[in-house]
Amino acid sequence: MKRTQKILMAEFVAAIAVCVAMVVLFETEVLEPGVWATRPQTEFLVLSLMELLVLAAIPVSLRLFKFEKVHKRLLASPAEALLSLGTLRLTMLAVPLVVCTLCYYLFMKAAFGYLAIILLLCMCFVVPTLSKCLAETSSEN
């Protein structure tokens, strides 16, 4: 279980590290911010897509381990199921987080920044600590 927890924690930290690296690169102007700011149609489409994706991903990822089939799978083979389902849950939050952070700097549109902040706050609820991993694979849920 400890190995699984370490892998999940590495995935968690990697997603946040990628976002921090992007922020540093764009804020220091190593990468040029606002490159796509003159593309309003593209901005509208990407923003609409990201809003829908975030609205769908947050509740599903936060409730994923409460679904009956998922919970039974976690009880049957805790380490393997936790690794695959935990990775899925982190991916459902981390990929939109990275995309929204990148889009914020490409379009310089505050809405992408707000979505990224919301996703970052939601990631706080799925931090894969050892105690949380053990609790999610126990029959008491």
C-alpha cells in the first residue's frame, strides 16, 4: 500500500509542479504570454469546453470512490485498484488544471485562471496520504 501511495503522491506533486513551472516560465517571460489573445473565437470554444469539462470532472472525481462498483473493486484488490482508480481520479483533476493554467497564459483570460484555482482547491480533497489510502480501501466507507 505504501508503494501505491508514493506513486499517487508523485502524480499529485507532478501535476502541481508542471503548473508552477508554467507560471514561472510565463511570468518571467521566457515564454510569451497572450500569444492567442487576438483569437476570440478560439478563446470562446476552448473556454466553453473547459468549463463543461471542469463542471463534469469535479463531482465525478470527488465521488468516484463512493460508487458501489468502484468501492467493491477497492475492497477486492486494494493496492491495484487504488493505483488505477486513484490515478484516474488525479488525472480527472490534473489534466484540466494544467490545460486551464496554460490557456490562462495563452489567452490572458481570467476565467481560465479561476477554473485553475477551483481545480487546485479540489485537488486538496484528494491528496493521497497513507491514512487516506488506507481509509479508502477499508470496508467502513
